[in-house]
Amino acid sequence: MAEDGRERLGIVAGGGGLPMIVANAAIEKGMEPVFARFSDGMTNDSIIGRSRAFAWGRTGDAIEWLKAEGVQKLVFCGTISSRPDFRSILPSFKTLKRLPRALRIVKGGDDRLLRNLSRYLESEGFDLLPVQAVAPELLAPEGVLTARTPTAEESAALDLAHRAATALGVLDAGQAVIASNERIIAMEGIEGTRAMMRRVAEYRAARKIGRGERLALVKAVKPGQDRRFDLPSIGVQTIDEAEAAGITAIGVSAGESLILGFDDVIDRANTAGLAVCGLGGEQGTAR
Amino acid sequence: MAEDGRERLGIVAGGGGLPMIVANAAIEKGMEPVFARFSDGMTNDSIIGRSRAFAWGRTGDAIEWLKAEGVQKLVFCGTISSRPDFRSILPSFKTLKRLPRALRIVKGGDDRLLRNLSRYLESEGFDLLPVQAVAPELLAPEGVLTARTPTAEESAALDLAHRAATALGVLDAGQAVIASNERIIAMEGIEGTRAMMRRVAEYRAARKIGRGERLALVKAVKPGQDRRFDLPSIGVQTIDEAEAAGITAIGVSAGESLILGFDDVIDRANTAGLAVCGLGGEQGTAR
């Protein structure tokens, strides 16, 4: 609880614009945001307000600080693009005490990492909220969201990419796939959606993609994913990058993916002539 | 049939060293190789003997020439790294006549493309042989092939990568996956194994992969793949590239993948300290 009586929301802030969007939503709901940042430069510089940076692995320090700040509810948001190398971390006493547990936490795919981390934080007395509990307005609605509806070719591409993303999700691999209606072009491993789209732009320049081959990008939650963490998201930059890669349709899983800055994203997509859809779980693509 | 009475084997030659290896195996078996090359520079320059280059789409010309050369048996080998853009091909009369059919052939994922192409060539009276019918000595045997056996961690990584490769294969996506025992690192789309390994080397340089995280590469046939085409293969260069990417174990599907230059590959892997295994179909990794 803050001095002014507002409830404090702890925001574990990775990169990108999401942490500030969530903070603003929290303020609107009468809460005071408190940021635990990463000190390696991943977290957006525009973060303002009560905040402190922690080196990877200084979980102990972060926990003590959040507790001292009166934080009980925590939300995870933003991208985490690198993994800790424990041998390179200067051990702090509080981290050393928890090291074996911390090591177990960071092993495994992203889902396993986050599942372990959430169990650990819950055992420390924190409540982990999903982003959508603080900012439900960010969730992608179902159906076609742009002026332009996907063509039959694009619908087939969205369908193929969605099926592939689901198959990858079962393996706790990436959340994103790029396909045409004929074949799968690229699948996200640990590189992130942005790097994958840059690759696809290169394939196109190298003529590995036919000139008339229309591409779709799908981002979808993994079937077993804890919905409190790392929901797939798109923003204005995603539309820019998609356009540069020659992608003409984008699908996100409806009700489980985030659209950051909805009006701007849809405006930008309309200007670029892209079709953006919220995909239903079972039905696949919106047509 | 050649003038000297030897049977002629038509080799549709893509890039890499495989076409010459197959040609040498054919010569040893008393056949005369005849190469249909691609004129876009994909085919290895070291090809010698009876050969002719054809532009993509000049299927008609290639067929007429092979028939005139007395070829009845055909083998496909080598990598094909780009797809034809039919609008950029100067149409020849013989190609135009067959264009609608040619267009149908090149649509779809690689499997579909090759399935269509093989049906077409069979309808033209050719016999399509698998590489392994000409050079069975290239097939990867089952079990550990190097001096070093995979560690428990590497076995788990091989297992995860193998499961992922199988899941991708069902979708007619890539044949290759790189994983650690904890997570899937990269999956091959249309870029090819070499480009995927270069990416992984970059992830490592960018510290997206932990220093102690041991990586495995698996190349496996797709479940529905026609075994006459595009079998996964590794060569000495694969070992070099794997080493550069920090990969310490390689698995290929036994009896269905090719090892090009077996002794050299295994020597090179032993020098690099890599473990190489032929993976069984159902059992997964060799331990």
C-alpha cells in the first residue's frame, strides 16, 4: 500500500512498450505501479515512477525490495530477450541463498521457466495477476479487425500458420509462424518475432519466396501456456515489420493475445493494406 | 543406353557434392551418368561428363534431351535453394505447351512439389530411382557413429529435437531442428540447415544461449516424405558449421538419411569432439 492509500502493483518489466501501457491501466484503476526492472538495458527507458533495476539472478534482492515497498500483487510484462549466465553474475548473499532454486527456475523452455518462477513467487507470498486482469482492453477481439478481409489465399495461409503455431506450442517452442497458403516459411525459435520477420524479408530479397506468394503471420498462445505470462502481442511496429517482410495478413489468437495501441495498430494496418484478424480457438481463421 | 552398351542414369543435379558422389557410385555399378543441371549456378561446377544445363521451367527441353540421350532411369539429388518465378522465365515453346501442368507442379511445400514432379516424370515414361538404390552405402547406420557417445544432456537434446523435427515434418515444413535438453532453439523453414546454424551461432554470440547449454542438431525425414527425394544429409561441412554454432551432438534418421563422405565426416566429428548418431525411428535417440 502506498502512503496515499492506493494499492501498489508490482510490474516485473521486460522490454517493449507493454510495461508502461499496463502501468497506465493500473493508474486508471486507482493503483500505484512499482517497477522491478532488469539492469541489462532490456527495459524501456521511458519507465517513470517508483522503480528499481536488478541484475539477472538477483531474485532475492528483487523480492526483498518488492516486499519492503508493500507490493503484494505482481504482473509480468514485456519481452525477455536473454537468459542469465549464472557464472557471470556477481553473487549477492541473498541470491546465493536461493541459487539452487534459482537455477531450477531458469532451466527449460519459456513455459517451464515461467511456471517455475511463478510457483516460487507464490511461495514467497505474492499474487501473480495476468496482464489482462489489469488491462482487459488489450485483449484481441475475434474476427476481422481491419477494413480489408483476408482473401481466400490469405485465409488458407493463416490457417496453415495457425496449425503450425499450435504444433510448435505443444513443444513449448515459439509462438509465431509465417506461412503462405502453400508452405511454411519460417518458425520462431528463441530469436523472437522481429528477427524472424527480418529473415523472411531476406528470403524474399534472395527470391526464395515467389513474387506472387502472399504471406501470413500468426501469433498464438501455446496450448499449455500459463495465461498469466508472455501472451503473444502485436503493436504498430509489428505492422511496420510485417509490411517490410511482404506479409499481407496477420492473425492473433482472439481473447488470448494482446494488441498494444489498438486504434493505432488498425489504422497502420489499414494504411498498409494488411488484414488483421482475431483467430478463434477451434475454428481457426476468421473469414 | 550409351554407345559402349552401358546403361545411362539421368542425374537431375542440384547444388552440393551429392550429384558427383552419386555419379561415381553409378560408374562403379557400370552405368554412365548423364547430368541435367540447373543453369542458375546452383549446380556444382565440378560436374564432368555428359551434361546439359536448363533454366527453371524448361522442363520440356530437359525431358526431350534426356529421352534423346537414351535415359530411362532418373535420380534426383542435390539441394534446390530457390523456386522458379515463372513470370521471369523466357517461355520456350516446349515449356509453354506444358505450363499449366508445370505451375501445378511447383505449388505447395517441398513434398507436394516433388510428388507432383515425380508423377509428371513417370507419366513421361521415366523410372525415378531413390539415391539409395544407386548408392546404398550413403545411408546412415543406426547407433553412435563417433568415438564419443552423447552425454545424458545431449541425448535429451537429441530426443527433443527429433520429436520437434517429426512434428514439423507432419506439416511439410523443414527437416532440421536445433535444441538443447531444455528448449527448442531453432527450426528450419525454407532457409536450409546452413542458414539455421549460422543464426544459432549469432544467438550464442548475443548470449541468447547459456554458456553451458549444449546443443543438438537433428535432421530427419518427414513422416510422409517420398524417400526418393531430398533425403536429409550431412557432410564434412555440416560438422564445421555445427562446431561454429556450438552444436556438440548431431542425429540423423538411420537408414533414411545420407552421410556424404562417411569416413571424412566421422574423422572430422571426432577431431571436433562431436557425437554423431543414427537415430532409430520409434526409439528416438541412440544412447
